[in-house]
Amino acid sequence: MSILARFQDIISSNINAVLDRMENPEKMIDQYLRNMMKDLAEVKENTASVMAEETKAKRQVDDNDAEVKKYTELTKKALTAGNEADARVFLKKKQELEDIGVGLAKTYATAHENASKMRQMHDKLASDIEKLKGRRAMLKAQISVANTQEKLNDMTKSAGKAQGAMSSFQRMEEKVTQQLDEANAMASLNEKPVDEAKSLEEKYALDQSSAAVEDELERLKGEMGL
């Protein structure tokens, strides 16, 4: 069988060593897993026939052993009956069956070995496949964490840029405020000095106007006899 020809390679392969040599573990694990699943399917496909061959060979051995025992007993019965001629016939048949039994035993040994190899390959492949699935799940989890970390890094960069923009805005605001303060100071400096005499003059001018109003009011009250 072609699959049995690869028995040694499959059994001796070290899945962990293979995984450690992978340059792109995620993609290579998927490909390696597909290959192993294909091998496992081939093993399963052939296992039934190999086990059937083993069972058939074992049954033929058992049947032949039963025939050998039967003719052994017939030989003894013939001798007991004093019929050596019949005993010789039975004994010859027994010897023929024993010769056949040697070949059947060899066939059964080969079938049994093949079945054992198939079971070993099946168990090895099944175990390696589970290791691959576990490693793939671990890698996907690591990749997910790495992607999340990258997103956080991008968000941190964006936050840093936003903070930088806010700082620039604050600096601009402070500059505008400073310019406004300087403009107000300049306007204050440009104002003319207060003329105190002029202010007093306006005060007294207001007082004179009030006095004229009072005089006019008194004159009208006199005319009206009030």
C-alpha cells in the first residue's frame, strides 16, 4: 500500500519541530493541516480493508488449526480401532494442513503488522492534527491581540495628535489675548490727558443753568401770586 510506504516518514515526523521552522505559521499551519487531513482520510479509507484482511487471515488460521486438530483426533481414533491405513490417510491430511498453516500464519502476521501500522499512523496523525489545531487557535488569538494592540497604538497616536492640536490652539488663543491686551494698553496710552479745569468749568456751567431755572421759576410764582 502506498500509505504504508510512507509509514516511517509519518511516524518519525516531529510536528513541533516542523511548526518551529515555519516562516509564516498561520498560512503554513493551514496548508500543513490540509495535507495531514488528506493523509488521515487516506489512512481511514484503507484501515477498514486492512483490518478486514487481518480478520480474514486470522479466521483462516483458526479454521486451519481446527482442521489440524480434527485430523489429529481422527488419526488417534483410527489407531485405536487398529486401522493403521486409515490413520496414515488422516495423518497425511493433517500434515498437509500444517504446511498450509505455516503460510496462513505468515499471511496473518503480515496482515496484523499492516493493521498495527495503520492504527499507529491514524493515532499519530490524529494527535498531530489536534496539536496543529491548538497551535492555530493560539496563533489566531495572538494575531487578534496584536491587531487590537495596533489599533490601540493608532488611537494613542491620534490622541497625541489631538492633544498637540489642542496645545497649538491654546498657544494661538494666548497669543491673541496678548495682542488684545497690548492693543488696549496702546489705546490707553493714546488717550489725551484729563483737563481738570475743563471738567470743573462744565460743572459750574451746569450749576449756572440750574440757577437760571430757579430764578425763572421764582419770577413766575410772583406773577401768579403764589
